Amino acid sequence: MKQHNILNYYVGIDIGGTNTKIGIVDDKCNIIIEKSIKTLPELGVQKTFSRIWKTTQEMADTINISEDNIIGIGLGIPGLIINQSIIKRAANFPWGDNVNAKHLMEEITKKPVKVEKDVNNIALGEYLFGEGRGFKNILVISIGTGVSAGIIINHQILSGTTGCGGEFGHIVINPNGLKCGCGLTGCLETYVSTAGLLREAKKLITEKNSGLISKQFQNNLQQLEVHHIFEFYKKDDAIAITVIENFCRHLAYGIGILLNIINPDAIIFAGGISKSADVIIEKVNKYLHNYALQASMENLQFRSSKLLDSAGIKGAAALIMNTDKTENL
Amino acid sequence: MKQHNILNYYVGIDIGGTNTKIGIVDDKCNIIIEKSIKTLPELGVQKTFSRIWKTTQEMADTINISEDNIIGIGLGIPGLIINQSIIKRAANFPWGDNVNAKHLMEEITKKPVKVEKDVNNIALGEYLFGEGRGFKNILVISIGTGVSAGIIINHQILSGTTGCGGEFGHIVINPNGLKCGCGLTGCLETYVSTAGLLREAKKLITEKNSGLISKQFQNNLQQLEVHHIFEFYKKDDAIAITVIENFCRHLAYGIGILLNIINPDAIIFAGGISKSADVIIEKVNKYLHNYALQASMENLQFRSSKLLDSAGIKGAAALIMNTDKTENL
């Protein structure tokens, strides 16, 4: 078994609703070993963190890294994080409000810990190691069950005072729309999300019952998944086209607002939907000029994540590695 | 005549559409002398800058400060500024695009010069010397002929890659609305601006012709000014109330979006409208919970500028004084 000679290792952890990805990285942030485990947040935050640490110890052991050589741990969590420490509110976990995740993880591991919102770590990962390299201001847009942006401005994460930085999914676009999980009504996220995409597609399939997508799913709507919609879009199915066009128009509206406020060098699509980034970028560009200042679009780069899952691990590890670039003073 | 013994002085200049304010400050950013001159931008940028510098030299002379002791100059300009140097586009000046204002002013003055958007300098002034002291993330909202925000995040100005940082006045809120000066249609600024306020008030006075404000202005609408609307609001005039309510509802919409993206510690109202900040803050708070994430409003401070005009002078001077805090790397 190979003995690693580098003495400084860091752990990057990306806690998701279903799975948690754990990586041990070297001092250049190369991932030496990574593993995915079930998150099982219902067991409580203490138990979840303990299981994650136990797995990390086993991983280190596998590759003959001494626990003493693990310098620090970065955590990514889907929720509002204050001061890279406190989970003000976790998106889907029954952990209560204002959990001091940094303190808890430091108690369990006896290592220094920093915590950020998952998408902010992904943004940091892309900024340092991925499609965001060389830029000063970037947006990483992650679309999944919700939509949010990880924002790097002047080379730093924009976390916001109470962890709400980048929560552009909660721009209200329809005051008479659907109630959003956040408590507001008609948020962008009720349209721009996997749930929104599926809801609109199912609605049109039921109402219109025409074309290829209806033929395949009219009698088993519950089997419809997001990738189907993109597949039928590419087959010129009218319903799929309408759904994708509306989705991208709404997304362009949100991105237009971000451009007028943040004015980044580049926008990088991450998360599951980045597999369809080519379609999304084309359509967003079609609508964007209606919503964004012309000057904010000049030289703007659109990119699709190549790091994929490793962005969250690398960004989390970088949080604790590179205090100069990531600490919000 | 008093001889000043401090050897380091800086110049802060706030160039406005009509008037330009010039201040000479000491190394604590105390304004030693200030003067306002007509901007006369129609004479061209070269002549405007030369006149400003000549006035500055005369001011220095008046108080026996040697030109050699002026260390640097900060400029604030209403327009999109790139890299604290280039006026990508000036709001109202016939100077053409992409004027290298830094280079030009350095040639004229033989001093180091930095340039920022006017509202960004005001934000820096408030952050360092005014209502923003002690905070890490602030928004300074200036409402006048337009509306925009000077944003400080992680103690730094958010200028944006092409100078569009903070341009939330160009969020499209009504795709069927009025054409905006920026080229987009239905921007927030077409409602939230002095022009928007006056337009809506004149419209209601003409349509309804009732109440105190109609009585006074129905036959001389062109005499109506913004302060009148606030005065009649305080006299419970129904038209003034409707106009102010709508204005503040639109403003709350824009602020809600800023909160969901920037999530600052404090919002400071600056510019002419800050005289009516008490009314605006009360009404914005009334509507804000419809548009902002609850977490983003917790502990949020609303303030009204006390520095007023001097914020722009002090912020401009601080740009060049305090490279650590203001330079965007």
C-alpha cells in the first residue's frame, strides 16, 4: 500500500439531502480519496456528524494517512449559514434552527472546522479549481429542488449577514402564484426548479395530451423525470419546447436581475441540470437582453461545470485551507 | 491665516449632473475646505476636469496648502466605471463611451487618481464615516432622477465587472411598462425615481382632481415638486397617499430582491429623498415581508444618511487614501 508523504491533508464534505460526499485532499486540493454515504439527517445532527467523521477516519486509514496529518475540515450544508459557523436554518433537515455546526464538528473531530452553504462551496471550488479560474466575480447557479447562486465577488464568497447571500430563487415573480417553501408566494424557484419543470410539463400533458411526450407519459405521469423533458425537447416535441422555453425565460429573468446587481465576469451552471447546460445557455441568452443592462452582458462568459460533484468537496476543503481567500474578515 | 501643519491631503470630488462638489480632506478624511461649482459637462470631459483641478488649486491656495502636499484624488461620476479608471458610459454627459478618466485626470493633475460611480463613493463614505460604520455589508440606496445602490460586501465596494454593480433600478417590473433610458422596458426606476413619483402624482391629479393636492396643482402641474407630494402625504391627502404607497411598494420590491441576494447588515438612504426617509422606511417595512426572505430581515437596520453631501466627497477621498479597504485587488 502506498504511503503518502505529504504531511498536510484537509477534508471537504458536501452534505446533501440524500447523500453526503466526503473527500480527503492534499495541500494542492487534489482529491486523494472520496466516498459517498447516506446522510440520514433524521438521526439528528450529532449522529450525522459523528458518522461522517467515523467514515473520514476509515478513509484516512485506508490510505495510511494519520489523523494527526488532517489539518482541518470544511463543511457544506444546504441551508443558511452565518459566519461560516452556525446553521441558521437547514433546508430539509430536522435539526432545529441556529445549530452551531462549527463548534459541534470541532468537538467531535478536535480539528478546526468552517461551514458554508453548499452552493457557496461549489462556487469557491469552481473559482479556485474549475471554470471560474482567472475571474474576479463569478456566479455559480445550481438548479435542483430549488435554485440559488453561489456568488464570488472581489475574490470572496458573498455569504450575506444571515446566510441569505445568493438566494435569488426567492425573488417574487408572481404575487398570485404558488406558495413557496420559504413562506413567500410566487418565488422564481416555484418555476425554476426540477419541481417547477415537472409540474408545468405534467400540466401541459394533461391539458393538451398531444405529441410524443404525452403519448409516452399521459398514463404514467409519475414516471416523468426532468431528463425526459430535455430529451423530448431535442425531438422537437411541442409541449417539451413550451416547458423549456418558459423555464429558461424565467431563469433569464432571474439572471438578468443578478447581472444588474452583481455584474459578474462569468456564470457557471452546476448541479444536475448542468448536463443540459447547452440548451439552457442558448435559451437564456435568447431572453436575457430583455432583462439585463446591455453593459452587464458584454464579455459575459457562460460555462458549464466540469468539476461536477468534486467542486463541492474541493470548495469545502479550500474553505479551511486558504483563509486569505475565503474568510470574510 | 492659519497654516495647516498636516502634510498629507487628499481631494474628494463628486461630479453631479448640475453641480460638482470638491473637498480637500486631511489624513483623517476631515473636510478642510469644500466648494461647489457648476459641472458644465457640455464643455467636454477635458475642460470639465481642468476646471475642477483649477478650482482645487485655488482652494488649496486659500488655506495655504501646497500642491505638493496633495497626495491623491478620488473622483465620483454618475455612470458605469470599470476598474476604478474608465467611464464605460456616463449617465448624462456627452463625453462618449470608454473615457479613461483616471488617465486624463492624472495627466492634468500629476497626482494618482481613482474613479468610482458616485453612489459607490457615497456608500464608501457612509461605511467608513457615517451610518455604515461597524458593519461588514451595507447597501446605500440613492433615489433621485434614478435609483441605484452602492453596495459594500465584505468591507469592499461591489463595482461589478463592467460597472453595473448595484444597478437594481433596472430590474424589469413591468414588461408592458414605460421605456427606460437604459434601453430596457418597465424598469423599477421608471416608478422609483423623482420622475416616476411626479408622473404618477400628475396622472392622479389630472384623473381624479380631488383633495388638497389637486386643488393646489391642477392648474399648474409643472410646479409640482417631490417635496410637495410628501408634504401633502403628511396632510392625509388621498392622492399623495396613493402615490407614496405605490412608490414604497415598488421600492420594497426592489429592496426585497437586494436582501435575498446581498443580505446586508444595514440599508442607508442617501440623496435628496433621504429627507423623507422616515416615511419611506415605515412604508417599505410594511411591504417588505412580501418580497424578502424572513431571515434576511432579521436585525436589518434602516438608516438615513447624516453625512448627506459630504459622504460623496469623503468616499471619493477615501478611495485614494485607503487602498487596503477599497481596492478591488
